[in-house]
Amino acid sequence: MRIRWDEHKRQKILKERKIDFADLEDLLYQPYVEDQSLSYGDQYRIIGFERGGLVTFVVEYREDLIGDFIWVGNCMEINAARKKNL
């Protein structure tokens, strides 16, 4: 399935968090967990290991004239997010 994103947001996240939206493609070829957001029913979290760390991608499944694709909205390293909330 195709993966798309907002390039400006991708560059911002890459600079701030050192995680690339493009890494989702590699993660999808490994074991991962996916769950639907309780707050936003059209969003899903894909959680797995990438570049030696546990990461989560927030995605939506969308469709355009070409067909279905995954829209990446956000990503973060889970350990970093937990430390921030402690």
C-alpha cells in the first residue's frame, strides 16, 4: 500500500525527533501492533521497532483516484514520550 504524508511536517518531525515518516514502510515488514484511536475513530496507531527503538506512527487509511493509501500524521519514539510524561 502507498504511504503519503505532508512533507513540511515530515521534515519538522525528522529534525526534532530524528524519526522519518518514510521509516513506516520498513516497520510494516516486521511484526507490529495496530490499534484504533478511541478519541479519533479514523486514526490508528502502528507500534513497532524501528532503528533499534520502539516507535509509534499515527496514521489514517485514505483513498484517492489511484486507490488506497496510508496517511502518516505523526510519529514518535515511545520511550521519549514516556519520559516526557513522567
